[in-house]
Amino acid sequence: MLTITQAAERAKVSRAAIHKAIKAGRLSWTKDDKNHYLIDPSELDRLYQPVDAKNTNIVDSVEYRLLAQKLEFTERLLWQTENERDRLVQVVALLGHQPEIKPEPEQQPESRPVKSLLWAKLFGRH
């Protein structure tokens, strides 16, 4: 049986974490004749999985590589999004500084009195 301190050292957590697990009912315990908590090592291992010496190198694990790939993808996506945002901010700034272009009104041809050919033939004027 392990004391709270021994259990915390074995599980590589704080004493407070052990107390919290006991209080929440996640960790079974008994008390000794001095009214101290005692924890069965197998019960501790059930809650806090033992760390194997050969599995402590997380860098070699598949989970680590997957998380590293997700992080790299997320950082790349963030970089692309920030660049797109910066480009759009520049476009908006350029559009805000452009003088307002008003369409020119269509020019109507000068209105001349319509000369009829009949009058020109009768009076000889063009």
C-alpha cells in the first residue's frame, strides 16, 4: 500500500491531484491505524497509467508525429489566411483612396434644324 506522497511520486502527479482523485471517487483508498490514506498500487496504475521507460520518448510516437503534422497544417493555414487578410486590407485601402469616378454624361449631338431636300430644291440652298 502507498501513502499519498508515495502515490504522487509514483504517478508523477501532485499530492493535490491524488487528493482530488480520492475526493471525486476516481481512486479507491483505505485508511491505516493513524487515519492516513493508503492506496493500492494497482488502483493507482489503473487511474494513472504507468510510464514505460522505453515509451517515454514521445518524439518517436505516432501520435506525436500526427499532432506535429496537424500543427504544421494549422500554422500554414493561419499564414495563408493572414496573407489574404493583409492583401484584402491593401485593396480596401486603395479603393478608399481612389477619387470617385463619375461617368461622363452622354453628349447629345447639336440639334440642327432638319433641312428637307424639298426646301433645298425649291430655294436652292443647302
